[in-house]
Amino acid sequence: MAARLQQWILPLIAVLAAAYGLYHAIALAWLCDDAFISFRYAQNLVSGHGLVFNVGERVEGYTNFLWTLLIAGGLSTGFSAEGTAQVLGVMFYLGTVVLLLAVPLGRESRSRAGEMVPVAALALGLHHHASSMASLAKLTSCCRSRSPPEPRTR
């Protein structure tokens, strides 16, 4: 019975760490100001103007083609760009953690990796910066609420 308990205790710890990481990612959700560049391209795409920042100007100013298309997909279904980005960011973070959990657990028991705790999932779930970067929503609100810095005097 002790071996059976030991077989499930380490993966259980990793799952709990992943759940904590998900909670942390949602609690620390924020949006980087650069995201609004992609949001504008996505909005213009959905509006029928193509992948342009300003209508009539053909300049490629996004660096994340697939992400911009995913945001456009959210916009075309009636969701906001901000909400779509946050939900997708957390979903991709959670998917990464789940994959890191599933790969070692799915290996055959003759492999040493199949007996070990999924360390990568545990680390990702508990890592503050990984979970805080899972979605991007607070930076803009923090920047807006702060007053500009005082000018330095000599």
C-alpha cells in the first residue's frame, strides 16, 4: 500500500501546484500595452480592412501573426480583444502545465522518468513570473493609475 500511495502522492503534489499556478495566473491577469497593437490589427481584419494598423496603409507592424489571428477569431465571435487574450493566455499556460504533467506520467514504468514527479510542471505551476505572465492585463491599468514622475531638479 505504501508503494501505491507513493506512486500517486508526487503527481498529486504536481497537480496541486498546477492548480495553484492557474489560480495565480488568473489572479495576476494583466495586459501589456504592446498587445493593443495586435488588437488593432485584429479589429481591422474583422472589420474587413485586412491586416492593417491604419486603414489604407499597408504596413506590417505585428510580430505575432497567429496570435493576431486568434484575437481576430475572438472578435468575430463577439468577444472583446482583451478578454480573448486573457482567456487564451491562461488556457495556453494551463495547457503547457498539463502537457508537462502528462508526458512523464504517460511513460512506461520501466523508464525512470515515469516514476519521477513531473518536475517541470511543478516548477511552472509554482513559478511566480510564469503564472503572472500567463495572461497580460494589469500593466495597462497600473500605468494609467499612476501619476507621471516628478521632474528632477538639479
